[in-house]
Amino acid sequence: MIKRFIRRVLGLETRGPQRVPQARHGVTRSTISSSALKVCDVLAERGYAAYVVGGAVRDVLLGITPKDFDVATDARPEQIKPLFRRALVIGRRFRLVHVMMGPETIEVSTFRAADNKSSEKDEHGRVLRDNVFGTMEEDARRRDFTVNALYYDCKTGEVIDFHDGLADLKKRTLRVIGDPETRFREDPVRMLRAVRLGAKLGLRIDSSTRAPIKRLAPLLEHVPPPRLFEEMLKLLLSGHASACLRQLRNEGLHKGLLPLLDVILDQPLGERFVTLALAQTDERVRADRPVSPAFLFAALLWHEVLAAWKLHEKRGERRIPALERAMDEVLDAQSGKLAITRRLTATMREIWSMQPRFEERSGQRPWRLLEAERFRMAYDFLALRAQSGEVPAEIETWWRAFQSADEETRRAMLLPDSGPHKKRRRRRRGKKAAGSAGTGAPPEA
């Protein structure tokens, strides 16, 4: 019994899988993407085993509509690609095939071997490259969580369960397959994924899975920034960003992703601002409305920019140059952690740089601001600041009315121009005087 327990903890159990009939789990072909079914059927016709696997099966079992579908097969990437008109082999660490059918992209992976002795790792145990193919049982053993190691057989309608994932789903538990420390060292991003899935699906992270997370959190520093950014984006756009960030903080995982988040959330205005931004994002995601990652990152990092801006102003720097310098500092600090793309940072800078311009409500300045490409996004950001109490509500109210008013009403709304005026340059009279010197005529009054 002890040996069996040890083998189970280490993910080495050799007992056969549970093959659960459709009558017991309720997943039908109608709940699976037609494109995923087509991929499985084509592979099966050529004599290969093929199953819908992972998050799609998990979500269908939970009554959630999956956003994408993955297929696992015993066919190799070079055998899969020729079977489909639009297919692309991708990946360096893991070679996969993306099969494109209409608007859908089905990710097809070959069963992987569970023995990682031949895989390339760094000094911390993180797997760098591993293209060793294996059996279906080995493939299930190397997946991250039990609820993600469920395979749907499109031919028989059975769900194949190697690691009691169905039981864990029933118990609303998220449990890593194998030894948690080893699995997190292989891929530290699994710790972030545990937080995201736990919050998104309402699953409690198993105590043994949770135990090493705080201690291993520094391993995230060795993950390539683009990969961290990709996972962070999934977390923030999950529709449960508020819960995810709270859990990140609880587990001590946020420090490598959003430095100074503790400081931000310890400030009353900062905490309210971030909370409102995340709540609005979650609401839009759940309503299937578009969300701008640039806006979200701008909101999360705004109070760092604001603090740096005030500091530079206090040191005597002019207002706008101080803001520019603050933006540079915050984005430079983040670039080593999260590879936020230039396209996003450019939009973030536009949103931030327009905030002081909303205070200018005289002359031609409001009209020029209305014409700015990112005006609407910057205005929404202003509204968030007003809602959190950071700026007077009357500024946001004025701009809300101004942008929807007609020309005459807008002119009546303008405030007196009380800003500093540029001194009018005095006309130099030397040339005129020189021109008239030969005639002896006095200069005109």
C-alpha cells in the first residue's frame, strides 16, 4: 500500500486508465468542435489514434463552452501535416501541428514520453527542449494537472482518465500530476497556471500542490519574458482577473510579474483604481466584449508612473518632461520581467501622456485632444481615475458632455484661458531704421 502511495505521488502508477462511458460523463459529439472532430476522424481513417484532450474536455465536463480544442495523437508531426490542406508545424521546445479550418485552429500534439532523462534542462530543472515521443499513458503522466489529463474518444464517446481527473473535478480540486516540486521546476509557469485555473474554474488548489509554490516562486525569474507575458495575458483576460491577482499575491507569485504590486495595493487610491480596472475587464470578458491589453497594463502600472512623476516634479523638473521620464522608468523596469510588446507600450504611453491634457479646457486644446487617435481610450482611463477619486469628478463630467455636444455648445463650455501666455515677439526695428537712414526721414510712429 505504501509503495502504491509513493508511486502515485511520483506519478509512476502503472494501473490502466478508467474508460468512462458517455452515459456516465455526458460529453457528446455535439459538444465538441466540428473542426476537432474532423481532425480526429481524418487521423483515425489513416490508422492513427486521436483524441480531444485537455482543457476542452475539462470545460465541457464543467458546463463551460471551450474557447479552443486540442487533439493528441500517436502520429508524428511530419505524418500529420500532409493530411491537411492548411497545417503548420510549430514549436521548438515541443513540436506541434496547427491545423487551420475556417476560423478555428486545432492544435495537434504527438503523445510525449514521460521519461525526461533525455530532455535538455537548465540548472534549475526547467525543461528547455523535449521532443521525445511516447505512449498515450506516458502523455497523460506528463500533463500538468489531473483535470487536464482527460481524453475524449470521438469514436466510442468514452472519456479516458489516467489520474482520477474526473474525481478531482467532482471534488472541485486542482491537483498536479506527480511530485509538485519536480513538475514546477520543469516548468515554473505551471505555478501561474494553477492560480489561473483555480480562480477561473472555482477549483481549490490541492494542499500538496500548493505547498512548494511560495518557495519556488523565484524560479519565474528564469522564464523567458515573452512566455511570462503570454501567461500573464491569459490570466488577466480570463474573466477572473481580480481573483487571479489576489491569488497571485497570496501565493507570493506577483513579485516577478508586476513589481511593487504590494505597494500599489497598500495605497487606498491605488487599490481602488486597480480593483475597478480589473472588475471592468472581467465584466467585458464575460460579456464577450473586446478588451484592450494595452489599457489593462496601463491601468495596472499607472500608480507606479504616478509616483515616479510626482517624485520628478518634486525635484524641480517641468511637468511634462517629468511624466515622460516616469513612463520611461516604469516601462524599462517591466521590460526585464514581462516582454510587453512595443505596440502595447506605445498605446500605454499615449493613454498616460494624454491625462494631463484633460485638465486643459480652454482655447483650441480640447478640440485638438478630441482629434487624437487614442482619445476614447484615454477618456475611459480618465473616467476610471475619476471613479476611484484620483481626479475631480467634474473634469470627467465636463469631457463626457463636451465630446457629445454640438459646436456651439462646445464653445460655450470652454473655460477662460488662465494658462501662461507666450510673450509676443517684438518686431526688430533695426532693418527699417537702417533702410531709411540714407534719406534722413524719421521712422514712422
